[in-house]
Amino acid sequence: MEKSLFRYIWTHSKRDQMIICAVVLASLPFYFMSLDLPRQIVNQAIQGEAFRDGNATAPFLNLSFDWPGWLGGGSWEIFKGFEVGRVGLLMGLSFIFLFFVIVNGAFKYWINVSKGVLGERMLRRMRFDLFAMVLRFTPDALRTVKSSETATIVKDEVEPIGGFIGDAFITPVFLGTQAITALVFIMVQNVWLGLIALSVIAVQFTIIPRLRRELLRLGKQRQLASRQLAGRIAEVLDGIEVVHVHNAYGWERAEIGHRLFNLFSIRLKIYNRKFFVKTLNNFLAQLTPFFFYAIGGYFALRGTLDIGQLVAVIAAYRELPPPLKELIDWDQQRLDVQVKYDQVTQHFAEDRLGPMIEMREVAEADQPLIGTLVGEEIRVAGPHGDLILEGGAFTVELPAHVALISNGGAAASLLARILARRSLEFSGRIRIGERDLTQLPVYVTGRRIAYAGVDPILFPGSIRDNLVYGLRSKPLGRQREDRQDMDRRIAEALRTGNPIESISDQWVDYERLGVKDEDELDRILLDLLDKVGMGDTIYLFGLAGRIDPERHASLAERLVEARHRLRDTFQSNGMADLVEPFDPARYNSQATIAENLLFGVPISDEFRGRNLADNAQFRSAIDRAGMTDDLVGMGLQIAETMTEIFEGLPPGHSLFEQFSFIGADELTEFEAILRRRSRGEGNLKREDRTRLLSLPLAYIEARHRLGLLDEAMTGRIVEARGLVREVLEKSGSAGVEFYDPEGICTAAPLRDNLLFGRVSYQVANARARVGEAVAAVVRELDLQEEVDRVGLEYQVGTAGRLLSPQERASVNLVRCLVKRPDILVIDGAFAPFDEARSQQLMQLLLDMFDQQSLFMVLPNDRQAGDFDVQMRFRDGQIITDKTAAPASRAPSPEPDAPQRIAGEVA
């Protein structure tokens, strides 16, 4: 990026800046005439100077031009105008004044909107430029930068810069020309009044900017302190587990409190200085009217200045302070934004973070990375300056299976990162054939090399999104898009230097895998996941997932059939007592009271959890059913029982999980409700009734066994079920999707759609037996692949935190395998697995990479016998040995994959 903010702005927006400035200049004649009209209204119409010679009428809208004497004198009449009376002249001039007010307002509106749009376009460009720069830095370089600070800079700190961009050139032109026009008008009316106004302006422009210099220094401190605060909060959140483990709450609270106090102190100084400067500026702005009233009034009394001129001067000066004040503010903003821009460019400076990766695609052919891999004079220094590799050299014929044996040292991992192009911090040369590895374009290495490290990085989204991430290099087809929207999107992208490609385009490279569509791709993904041991996990994710009837049309069509087949299986095998089905005419004792009342699944937060007890439509329905008081009374019984059970128990006790009505932190609130009731303080407040009502809504008689439900009460709940549905449907609420015995509920998990009921709490080992029965029906109806495809939609969460370490490692490994690289580098990717599973995965990779290269960091040479080449590291040197009995290149039988299990489905 440009070092100078104004050069950056001018480079990318000069055309728009010049157009807006041209409109500004075109508005000045209208502005000047609007300043002169008050004088004409007072002198010509009100005081009657136009009728001085006894004329009953005066010309209105007379347009004429007086030629100067050196051109012969005389006048040129363009339009004779209209003859009007005194009132007509007054009204006519007043309406012309109103017309110019509207015209000037229209000019200001267009100019301000254009400035805002220009600023937003440049802000979009700047953010994209900064993000593009981040992508070009090497991972080693970015390790010295906190990601939260960089994100804060791109998101927040460039915001005021973007707001200033539209004002950078236009504001001084617009406000400056307006101020000069008003000042010239004043001097035309009276030179002395003009000089007074000019003197005060000179004082303002001399003193105010000097006083604001301290604000710049304080603003810089505030910005750095805010950035460091954001970075520290992000560190605490990333390490929250350590805070919990070591009970460091007090220290972290005090540390953040100290930072907030420092930030508060800086901002307090800024406010003191800022408002002192503002007060002084306002005083100087009001000083000029004092001179106008005193001196101008004196001139009017002497007769050297008429009343109309004095009124026009005062009116013109009223237009002068706002642009002057905004000009001073603009100068302050200019200095402040320049400091912010300097800090941003310094943060992303290449001399700070090191060299950038060249991202442009060049004409070099994307050839397979095979041939002789040669390393010459490789020298790698550690973080403290110690030499880890010094003059290392090796030669390997690719494709090959290479074991990098660490023996507890760091050299193997460092070389693995270098070979995977994850690190460029070394000297020497590594080439494949005649091609220098460090000079290969990033799109070639991204396509041909894969790296699986010890800490897999997953992005928020589904498992499928993460698996095909390596296949999304560039769009290979365009989806249908509204022509007008597409033209507008592309035009804006071109104007702001953004990519014109749309994320809705076809990005997944099916041809690389030799498939035609998403269905075939999913089969490959599921096959690879099964090979690395995640097949059963994906199946369970699928049962817990939700169905999209459009995306999973085949499964949606056969789901009701599978439900009936499962019900028949339960009946024929004597397992009918394992699942209590949903029946519109019966109470389900394995479900909560809320589920029985709604007989459906909430799809909005207002119908979920405790929000349901406060929902107006739901409360109206149970009020009409006459159940509110009964449920509140049941809530009182639950509260009394729970407070007795939990008395004296620590917050983490298992009973809190078993009886999930009340959390440990809520006990005191319910105890207070019970005390108020026992003291006879009248009827319970609405808030207390709502909190008590929420307790029985989560009650399951078969699980909690407090004896609160009898046959009569369950019958009333079933009767109220229809009333609840009627009220919700009449109110137009779309917050609940109701169950249909002959249809699917897209808001419910696939598991619930199959069972259409709840697993019994009374039968031992019911969940496992139900899981086996479901798995049998799924296989029988050939729905395994469909269920697994739903499992691919499972959301991994931020950084993959919704997956276990083993699952994250498996997804990362399959992501590497999917793009079929020429070279796969494994460096600690098997750390989450036990030794037996690691051995199975290693053998799987050796078998799969028959025609590709595999580099794997091993802790010792105990598992290195199946590799073609073994690299050891000793005294900074690389020792290369060929295995005595190289592994066969013929594909070997696939290792026994873990046996698929049914797992829990409820």
C-alpha cells in the first residue's frame, strides 16, 4: 500500500473526486445569489428602494448585463422581466430565496451522498487490500502478530479512515469555497467588516490546530491501548481452560481492570482537551457577531452602511462559522487519520513481517512434482539464534516414501515445514528437478503439496465444507444470477479492486477427482472418512442432523417408510416397550410437558426453553385451557423439592444434571420466591409466576419421578394440545413445526423422524438396543449413504471445537487426501490417536500413496521400516539412508477398518 494516505486516495478515486469537486464549483453561483437575496428583500421590497421615484411598480426578474467602460459601456438586456407591485416584489424575491435554499440543499445532499458512497467504496477497497496482504504473508511471519489485533485493524481501525476518504479532497474544496464566497460577499458590502471577520478566522486557524496537537498524541495512545485490550481479551478467551484449571479468575479480572483504567485515563484527558478547544473555538466564532452588531450598527447609524447590507452581512456570517469549524475539524481529522493510516501500514509493513508470497498466477505449467528432490547447503536457525541445520544436503528420487526421524529434535519438523512450503526461513536451495521449491507459484504448491500438522485448523461450517476446502481454488462455472444484480455487483467490484467472482459460483473442482456432481463427490468423501475411522461418527452425526427436503430428496421421500418399518421391527421383535411413539391422542410420558403441549419442535427462540413460559401466544392458549394455575402450582412443588434436595450440595454435583430444572446459580432466586409466598405477600408477581411456570414445562415423569402427573392431568394436557396449535396457527406464528405421523418434521433431527417417539427411560440398555434396530433398518432400506450425507452437514464450530481432537485430525487428514497431492507431509497429525490407530493410518497412507510422495515425521525409527528412505539429523547434518527392503509399490490390502457400530441414536 502507499505510504501516504492522500496518495492512496488520489490513486484510486481521482475520477470520482474530480466529478464531485466540479459539482461543488457549479454550486457556488447559486450559493452567492442566496447570500445576496436578503439584502434585496430588505432594501428593494421592504424599504421600497425599487419604488423610490414614486413608481407604483418595479421590474421583477429583470436580467441585464452592464458592459464595462473599456468595452464601450451600455447594457445588454437579456430578459425584461415582470412589472409587479410592492407586495408582489416581496413575495417574488422571497420565493426566489426559497428556490435557492432548495437548490443549495439539493447540491449539499448530492455532494454528501456522493462523498459517503466514495468513502464506502474506498473503505471496501482498503479492507480488501489489507486482507489480501495478510494472505500473502507466510505462516511464520504471522506468528509474530496477534490475529485478534489484525482483525481489529481490518474491521474497526480503518473505519474512520474510510469515513475520511470521502472528505479528503472534497471537504476542503466544498467548505473552503463556501467560506471564501461568504467572506467575499461580506467584504463587498463593507471592507472593514470583512477585515474583522478575516482577522478572527486567522486567529482560529492559528490557535486551534496548535491546541489540538496534544489530542493527536493522546488519540494514538488510545488506539494502541484499545488494540492491546482486544488482543489480551482474545488471549484469555483462547486460554479460558487454563484460567479455569488454575483458578486465575481474580488475576485476569484485575489485569483487564487495570487496562480499562489506563484506557479510561487516556480518554478522560482527551475529553478535557477536546472540549476546552471546542469551547474556545465557539467563543471566537461568537466574537465576530459582537463586532458586527457594534461596529456595523455604528456604520448604519452614521449612514455609511444601509440596513439591508447589515442584515445581509449578518446573514452571510451566519453561513461562515459552520464551514470554518468543519474545516478545522477536517484538519484535525486529517492529522488523526494520517496517524491511524501510518500505524496500519506499519503493522502490515513487509520489513516487519518479512517477504510476501507471490499470489499471481504465472504462465508456468502446473506439472507434477516428481523427479529428483535435491537439498543443498540447507541452513536453519532456531528462535534463539542456535543452528538446527547447518550445511544439510540430501537427494531423493520422487515419488518416494520418506521417514523424517526426529529422535526428540526439532530438525525433522522444521524440514517437514520447509518441504511443505510452510516455512521460508532457511538458507540454501531445495529443488525438484530443475525447479526451485521456494520459487514455485503458490497455486502450484497449493495444488500439488498437502501438509497435516499437529494442530489441525478447521473453519466454521460443515464437515463437507472443510473437506472440499482444498478443491476451491477458483470458480469453474457460474451459477444463475439476476442480470441486473450481477452487473451491479461486478461494476462495484471493479471500482473497488475486489474480485468479481461470486461465492455462489461453482468452486469445487470435480474434475480433479474424476467425478461429475456432488453425489459422486460425497461418496468419495464418505469412503475416505470410513477409511480413517470416522464412518460411525459421520453416521451418528447424520442421525443427529436435520433434513433438507430439497437437498436430501431421496431420504425425505423414504423416511416415513423407514419409520413404519422400524415400528414393525419393534413389534415383531418384542421391543415395543423401548420407544413410546408420538400419538396426537395420547400423552407421551417420555417427553417433557412442553413437548406434549406443543406436539412439535420449536423453530424460533421465543418458543425454546424458558422463553416458552413467557410467550404471549402460548400463555393465552394455556389460560384458555385453564391450566396456568395448575402448572404454576406444579412449579411450586418442584421448586420446594429441588431446594430441599440441592441444599448444601456443591454446584458441580451430578444431581444438578439429573434434575435440570434449576441451575446452581438460580437456587437463591427460587428460594426468595418461596419465602415471599410463605410470608403471605399476596398473589405472586407475574415474573415469579413465569419462572415457576418454566419448571414443569421441562418435567418428564418417567425420568424425574416426582409423582406430579396423574391420568387426569395428562388427559387435560392432551386436550390443551389442540387448543395450543389452534391459537398459534390463528396468530400466524411460525415458531413451531408440528408433528405429522405421515410426514416429516424438518425442524427435528433425523433420529426423531425415524423413531417418531422417545426412548423409554425405564428399560435398561434401551438406547443401545434402539440404535441397533435403527442401524438394521437403515441398512435394510439402503439408506446408509443418505444418512451419512446428512452427517457431512454437521457443523464443526469455531476452529472445529465441536469435534473431538481425533475427529479434527481425521477431517484434516481427509482434507489433504481429497485434493490428491503429489507430496503429502505428515508432521504430528497422528498425535491424538493411540499407537495402534496411528500404525493403521500410517499403513493406509503408505498403501494409498503408491504413485505419490509421502514425507512423515516419526519419533524414532521403530516404524520406519516400511519407508523407502529414512532421514536422520545429527550435528546439523542430514543423513539419508535407503531402506534395505523398500516397501512394495503394489497396492496392499486395506488394513482392517474399525467395525461399524450402531451407536446411540437417542
